[in-house]
Amino acid sequence: MTTSTPQLGDEIPVWKLMGVEELQPEVRKGPTSPGPHEAIVAPQWNGLCGSDMHIYLTALLGEEKMKEPFVLGHEASGIVVQLGSAVKDLKVGDRVAIEPGEGCGRCGDCKKGAYNHCDDMKFAAADGRDGTLQGLYKLPADLCYKLPESISLEEGALMEPLAVAVNAITNIAKLPHSANVVVFGAGPVGLLTMAVAKALGARRIIAVDVQKERLDFAREYVATDVHVASPTKEGETREEYSQRHAGIIRESLEITDRGIEALDVVIDCSAAEVCMQTGLWLLRRKGTYVQVGCGPLYVKLPMRIIADRELVVKGCFRYGPGIYPMAIDLVSRGLIDLKPLITHKFAWEDAVKAFETTKAAKGEDGKMAIKVMIGPPPRLRE
């Protein structure tokens, strides 16, 4: 529990992005009273992810320049400060993971359970909407998920990227029993995707990345096998490289085209074109490819391979109903351990250092940065 809980109308601290690599602390009035079905939460920990860094480094929201300063942050946990009159399943003081996207609840996508595709989605730190790097945050109470005592607030903030991984493995890939899985990209989401695959019974999990240090971590964390991406040859096209590279991976890891050692699922978390191409070359017939990493708008893919092998190619966008509860359950039962991913934690006042550490992918301690966290404002600390 916090030692000094803010009240409605109090001035609250925020970190506001003013422009490219320009964060500025600010104090402003907190939110007004919650509506009947809303909650006001005091964010405690924020994790930094790739989308935060893209906006921080470019000041771009999608393809457009940000029009005015706003607050970043969407991987967050918090403590409930006030509840609307109709909220029955939460109480003040509850520790919660925050789901940062609010669908309209009325459109066709929302009504069929695909609220992540809502055309009127209100997502934290997207489209100029303020995020969670602030002292108080108002949201629908049903987007607050109570954390069991066994899960820390730091881990609670990682339910958002874990939800992406759970959605990729369960809803999109529909992971078959005892599947062999390859994950391209051993960043936080890639590592979490591997962890979910293991928790849900994957037979073999292969991590592919260009950085040996990340792969060493992946092997220790969850992967059964790793492969450091091979270098290209002089004059070699991406298409030539991807086909050759797939052959190298098959040979070095004794992967077959058919049978028990064939690859059932490829998940790309790297957003690199050659990884997408290589992954498709690796899949067994009727295998499933899932695109999680958001990369270039257009890429070249081996369509003949997709057609001849009847591959299933799917996109993956955020998460939907039931995903947060499943993520919390997997952690609470000890099937996924989030603690090793939290490599660097910074006080609220040092938020700029947190962003710069994520940018450098390494801390001042020389340790590889996987997940960098920003703590609560001073008066909200436990």
C-alpha cells in the first residue's frame, strides 16, 4: 500500500514527450471523478517497449508527426484509488494490471469479441492520447485486473507484453500439442512468446536472433535450441539469403521437412524481412506462420512456397477477451517467470535514463537491457 495516496483534484506528476528524444517532467491537475463503471488508478510501475521507443526516437504516431506533446506509457500496473458507483469486483487499494486499450463496446468488432480491432479504440499513448506515465490514470474498471499476492507490481506491468505473447500462441497460432516452434527475435516479446509456448506444452522451442548475448539469455530462460543468424554473402539477395539460411538452420538443428522434427509454428517478433522469408522456408506443409513484429509496410514473401505447402499465414494485433486473465494465471501458477526479464529499474526522476538505457540496449552497469522499468512518482512509492 502507498504511504501517500493522491486524491481527486490533486496536482499529479507526468512525464511528457515534447519532441524527438525530449522528455519533460510536468505537474498538472489529476482526473475528475470516475463514471459509474470507471476506476482511477495510481500507476506504480511502467515498462518500456518498442512502440514507446519508436515514438520517443521519432516523434511519429504511425506515419504522422505528433501534433502536440503527450504522455507515453502503456505497460503499467497500479493501485486503485477510487471506483465508480457501479463497480462491484474491485476495491480501493487493490493492486492491478492495467489493460491500456478501451474499445467502444458497440461496433461489430467489439460485439463479436474482437475489440482490439475497434475503429474507435482508445489506447494509452497512441494517437496522441495520454499514457500511463502519470500520477493518476482513469480507465474502465473492467480493464483493471486484480493481481494475486504472489505477483509483484513490477511483474504486473509486464502483463501487457505477456498478453501479446499469449494471444499470438493461443488465439492466432492455435498451438498444437507437442509442437515444434521457431521464434525470430529474442527481445522481450519474443522471449515471452517462447515462454508461453513452453507453458502450453511445446515440444521444442528454437530462438533465432543476430545477437549471441540475447540468445544466451533465451537458452537459459526458456529456449531448447538457439541459432545465431548467419551472415550474408557478398552480392547475395535477401531472397537468396533467406533460402540458404533456412537450409543452414535445418542442417545445424537437425530439422526435417516431415515427421516429428518438422516445424509446426513460426512466429516472427523481429519485423525483419529476411526473417519472415526464412521462417516461411522453414515451415512444414500446412504449418502456421504468425507475424507479431510490426515492420515495413511492404515485404517480399515466397508465395510459391506458401501456396505449394498450403501454409497458414496470420497477423497478430495486440490481444482480446480473456487474454489478461490467462496471462496472470500462467504467472501465478509458476508456469511463466517474469522476474528474469526485468534487468533495469529506474526511479521516477530518472525516466530519461530509462529511455536512454532502452535505446542503448545496455545499462551503465554493462548489463544487457531486456525490460527497463520506471517506478512510481515519489509520493506514490510503497
